[in-house]
Amino acid sequence: MRWYSLLAIYLLFWTFAFFLVLPWGIRTSDEMGERMIPGQAPSAPHAPQLGRKLLVTTALSAAGFLLFVANWEYGWITRDAFFAIFFDPAQPR
């Protein structure tokens, strides 16, 4: 597989992982017992901890990407094996 294909796939894994990690540990100012800033939305996070989330996202996406590449190289789960999970292999498609 070419390097730019690998980069594009990694960025897809990273984006997916970021949206999974983004809501973890979010607390609003009301939940934290803090006063809201004038004009602040009631649902706005008090401390989003983006640095920590970026590190977790990078670790999760790297693990998923490495599993993807290993499966690509070694063929652990083939297309036919994947479709056999959802469809009866005895029935023609």
C-alpha cells in the first residue's frame, strides 16, 4: 500500500477516534459548581481537557491503524469472512 493511502487511512482512524473521545469527562460549569461567564452557553464544557484528549485519540487511532495494517498484510479477516458474519454463506448474493 502506498504511503499516502496509509496516511489517509490513519487520518480517518484519528478523526473517528477524536469524535469518540471528545465527550469523555465533560462537565458543565453548573455541574462543577462554578459561575457561568456572561454569554456562556449552559451546555459549554467547564474544562474540555483537549490536550489529554488529543493524546488519547492519537493512542487509540495508532492502535486501530496498526491492527488494520496487520490485517492488510496477514489477511486475518478476509472480505468473505467479514460478509459471512452478516449473510449466510450458503445463499448466493
